Amino acid sequence: FWMLGKTQSGKTSIIRFLTGAEDAAIGSGFRPCTRTSRIYQFPTADAPLLNFLDTRGVDEPGYDAAEDIAAFDPTAHVLLVTVKATDFAQGTVK
């Protein structure tokens, strides 16, 4: 499952809730918390049934998602796009 969305749209929060990954750092406010792409394996790294890919916010200044798209598109089977219900400016996500 590839989590894609803007900064602070809940990507890592969803991963932490679904997998119980205590090391999935959750931000507070508008400051980006995810600095690099990371895979969370569920239920364990030794015997994963699902992989959750957490990527940076597509609207971060200086971040070009093209590199992540080229790297992860061949292996991602499901794309989950997260948005804030009150954020109507989703042009960068499209």
C-alpha cells in the first residue's frame, strides 16, 4: 500500500494505526515529519503480509515526487491518497 498525499494529511498516522508501528513518527502542526520514504512491514519484518510505503508530502518545497514515483510505481499494488477534509487545494496531489 503506497500512501500518497500532502504534508500533514495523515499518511503516517494511518500506517501507525493499522500496523501498530510505534516508530512511525506523527507530526503535530504543519511541519513535515517524514523526511525520506520508508516501508513498514506488517505484521512483522520477518514474515510480512503487507508492506505500507510512507512517502514525503507531495507539496513540500524542494521535493520532486518524480524520483519516488519512478522507484516505487513498479512495486506498488495499491495507491492510497490521503487528503484533509478541509483542504480544497489538491492540485499538487493530482
